Amino acid sequence: MTLPLSAVPEIEPDAPEVLELPAEGTAPTVDGTDPAAEGGAEAAEAAKPQVARWFAVQVASSCEKKVKATLEQRAVTLGVSNRILEIEIPQTPGVKLKKDGSRQSIEEKVFPGYVLVRMVLDEDTMMAVRSTPNVINFVGQEERRATGKARGHIRPRPLSRQEVDRIFKRAAEKKPVLKVDLTEGDQILVTAGPFKDFQGEVIEVSGERSKLKALLSIFGRETPVELEFSQISKQS
């Protein structure tokens, strides 16, 4: 999904969004006093405002959309949809140059292998995310074990306002990138320009510049030449 500028979340400059979620089993007393003030430390902790923040979640390769759809459904099923509020896959527009020279509009992921989730972090929401198929873990700080060499528990780290703002603005403003179905070692035929009808081997691909470098046999010597994507076709 490509996010237009109008869809970029507004980041409050002073404080993170706060959701007022009443604690289970608490209610105002008859005289209107706050039960958290009289119920001791446990009640006060339960009555604290819940903060919704953005978290990055690492997922299996090419499973971003599947994780998003599954987690949205699980949040409802598990009763945490009021705390798992948004799930996004920041993407930018792109154009793919196919083998036959035609162009196809595509969506290019800003951070392949990651999904962003805006949520209230607690035991229930963490479990809902971590137990979703194809989810690897939250991005965060590893809490190392006191003994042994096993990896410790990952404590989820919320993204800062600056990080969130930068990610979504990048997704909304980045210009379309021309992608080509080519990798190093592929054989190509030059179809336009001064080297038309020359054959060669790809040695470097630069998607952002819409160019590649190929070794062409010129006067019996292999010479590196820079070419536009639109000047070549891939040989089978």
C-alpha cells in the first residue's frame, strides 16, 4: 500500500497517544473517589493510562501481507483489537521493466521483511503478535541470560516519533523506481543506442538510476559499458 501525504499519521510533538482503558474489575466508588488512589499499588498500576506506540516486527521473507491480514483477524478473535490499532507495510510506487520491454506498475516495500504495528504493549498484545504465523520477533533490545550461551528474551523497542515520521514520509514522497528483472551474470542484447545488436553479460545493476553495466565484446575485447534499462532486453 502506498501512503499518500494525506494519510501520513500526525505525530504529536509533545506526548504519545494515550488510550484510557479501564482496568478490569474497577469502577468508581459511590462517593466518586478514584479506586486506584485507595486500592494500593496494584490497583494504581492497573489504572494507569495505556500508551499506543509504533513497533517494528520482523517477519519471514515475502510474508508481510500475509502477516498483516492474519494479525488483523487474530486481534479481533483474541479480543485485543482495541489495543492493536494499526498494521502497516510502508511501500513506494515502482515500475518493473519486463523481459518483453513492457512496464508493470508495482509496489516496492520500504523495509522488506518488516511490518509496523501501532499497539498498546502488554502481555496479551505481545503474545498475539509473537504467536502469529511467519512472525519472527519484535525489533528491540535483547535481554541476555545470566548463564549459558542461549539468546535472551527480546524486549520490544517502540519507534521514536522521528523514526515514524521519517518512515511514512519516505513512503509517501519517494519517486517511482524503475526495477528490471536482471541480476549479475544474465545475458543481454542491446536493442538501442550506439551498441545496438551487441550481446553482453550484466556485471552491475543500479535500480535507482535505471541503469546497468555490462561486458560487451568490442574489437575482440570485453569492455564494461553503462546502459539504460530501456536500451536492452534479457536473453533466455
